[in-house]
Amino acid sequence: MRRRSNLFTAAQRTLLLAACLLSAACHTKSSTSTPAITFEKVPIAHLGGPDVLDTISGRATDVQAGQQIVLYAKSRELWWIQPFSEHPYTKVQADSRWSNQIHLGTEYAALLINRGYKPPGTTENLPVLGGGVAAMAITPGRGKESEPDPIKTLHFGGYDWTVHNGGAFRGGHYVSFVSENAWTDDKGALHLRINRGTPDWGCAEVKLTRSLGYGTYRFRVRDISQVEPSAVVSLFTWDGVGTEESRHELDIELARWGFPDNDNAQYVVQPYYIPANIVRFRVPTGALVHSIQWKPGQAVFTTAAESGNPAKQRVIHEHVFTAGVPVAGGDAARINFYVFVKGQTPLKNDAEIVIDKFEYLP
């Protein structure tokens, strides 16, 4: 009897060990499983607009507690959060299905986000996996998409720049950028134009094709003293991914923001609504050289009068920011010329500016 008891005990131990191993294997599989998103119903491909919505739906597997879906529709180079900026989240049901209304676009995206992640309301590029985004799926709209406009590229200051053709939010409102409003002349200078469109003003923006990161960005701008108060010239770094608080944005803005008596220039470390992040001042007429020297934890902004000898340039204004300076990464230099529509004095006439030179010093 003792021998049979020992054999039975050994069998029990073997079964117990196998059960433990199986349980551990199942636990390991669950903890390392990767969430995934699939689409079941996709709306048609359409340029989009504020009035037409349709249903989009799908499944999300391996969803953890607190995770939700965020939907985007792409229209005219921008991804727009759906269905509304005030209601950006879509719940995943117990059967793994999700569904919501969405404005039409040429492409659609569904992101599975972690609790506490703040998705951008509009963005040129979708957020990447990690940093709050657990899974992502992108699909074209059903049917035949309209052919995208070819990307226009300019060579200026020794670098290639893409020309924005489509809409974007600048200065707190929607701006229409037109590729024909940016060009270089036979001397290599960059021209940006604002002209009357239908129904909006057509504006101009160019963007470096690659990120340069830390270093000195220098722009030589011809006299813009005759530009109307509601026209804005921006020389800045900007990241198309993220929220308005995380765009790696440093700005030199030449504008009176629609008020004739305003100072006509400012330096900004975004976000602008923090008082210590913005410095306004007045610049004189004539060609000016504006620069941003960007280092870890520091940004030195300088505006100087043009001189044949850079060592003897007359500094008009300079400011050093040491708080809130963004870390370089993903940003690219941009130059734009657009209309600010919220000021006291609306724009009346077409306008053009010239940036003679761009330099970057590591």
C-alpha cells in the first residue's frame, strides 16, 4: 500500500506541475499579446466637409482597462479627430466591437489609446505607436479616390523644401495654402504670396524636407513694413505630430495681428499663452536678419539690421529663453505667409514677401 501511495503522490505532483506550467504559459501569452484593430465598415472616399457623416466600425482585440478608440478622417492633407473635437473617444464594447459616426475623408484611421493620452485635434501626421498609442489601423475610403496633387519642391538656401498645398490651422483659424504662391527666382530668393481666392485668401507655406534639430537657424527677410496689419510672416520650427503643447515649436512672428498700432514682431516658445514664453517688440523698416540659436534647455532669438559684415550687424532685439524650451526631435523649419482674420483691420490687398537667404549652422 505504501508503494501505491507513493506512486499516486508522484502522479499528483506531475499533474500539478503540468497545470502550473500551462497556467504560466497562458499568463505569459496574455501579458505579451499585442492589441490589434480591424475595420468592418468603412465610409466612401470623399474630400470631406462639415455636413456629411457616415458610420465607421470595426473590432479591437486584447484591449486593456481604460483603453479607448480615437478616430481620424483625412481631408486636404490634415487628419481631423472624429466625430467632433468635443467628443473624441469611441468605446470598445464587451464583444470587442466599436462603432461611431465620422465625417467623410479620403482615408480613415483608428487608434487604440491608453488612459490619460491626449490626442491632437488636427495633425499633419498621425501619432506613432508608443507614448500612449497602443495600436493603430489606417484604411482608404471605399471607391475611387481623387488623384492627389503632385508634391511641389523648391531648392532654397542649400536645402529642399516642400510647398504646402491644402488647409491647416494657423493663428487659431483655418488657412488655405496654395502651392502656386511659393516660388524661387533666378537669384535663389524665396517668394511667398497672399492672393484673393474663392472664397478664401490663398496663402503660402514651405517646410524643410528633413529635421535639422539643434543649431542656429538664420533668415534674411526683405523689408516688409508695407505689409498690411492682418498679414503674418512666421519663421519657425514645428513638428507635424503631437498636440499644440508638444510641437517642438519656436517662432519668430512678424505681424501686427490686425491692429495698426501694435508692435510688429514677437519671439515665442510655444505654448504662447504662458506669459514668460512670449516677447513682443518693434522692428524698423529695411532688410532684417532673424535667427534662432537652439540648444538643449536654451533658445536665443536675435533680430539684426542687415550689414555686409555679419560681425558688425546692429542688433535690434535679442532674448534668451531658458524655461519651457522644447527638446529637438521630429521638428522641421518652416516659413509661411498667411492672413490673420480675427484682427481689427481685415486684409484688403494681395501681398508678397521675399526671403533672400536661409542658413543653418550646427
